[in-house]
Amino acid sequence: MKVLMLLSLLVLLVVGSPIPDQYTSKFDNVDFDQILQSDRLLSNYINCLLDKGKCTPDAIELKKNLPDALETECSKCSAKQKEGVRKVVTFLIEKRKDYWKELEKKYDPEGKYYKKYQETAKKENLNL
């Protein structure tokens, strides 16, 4: 779902790995709950993704892999990364719709991913 892919983004803070067909796992221990509960940390990641602020190494990795993750339905994501994507996407849609809309505007200006992931979002009970 676009949502999963988009924040495969945020969760893809964990992207890229020694296996060429997978994203790295070197950021798999990022504490997403801590990021999501901190306005400062969350806004730093969002600002990085939106080219409005500095990026940490994990955010750079996420930003680099986000377009591919969206296009391939996170096919290179590990199970842990996909779980993180769900958590982040759900949080943004339910609690930070403003951030979600900004990310959508930048990463899906034509609504291509919205259409692609709309059915998956419904199954996940997410209101895009």
C-alpha cells in the first residue's frame, strides 16, 4: 500500500543490505516508538524527507530508498522493516495527517501510489 511504501520510508530508515535484493539491515534497531512519540525526532525525519532539514545517516538511507520501495511494494524490505512501515504509516495517517499529506504531495504527486495501495489500505483499516 502506498502507505506502507511511503513509510517504508520512515521505516526504511532501515534500508539496504549485503544481499543485493534487500535493503540494509544496519538500521533495523531504530526505535520507531521513540521517534513517533517525540515531536522533535519525528519532525526531523519528516523535514529530511521533504528536503526541509538536515538528515541523519539512517534518514539519508531511507530517503535514498523510498522511491524504490514505493515502486516495488517494499519487495526488498525484510519482515521487520515491513512491520515498521505499518507502524509508522498507521501513526502518520491516524495522528499526524498533516505530515502524511506533505509526504504524499512530494512522493506521490500524481496519485499513482495512492491508487496502487488503496485496496491494501482498506484491508489494514487505514483511511487514506
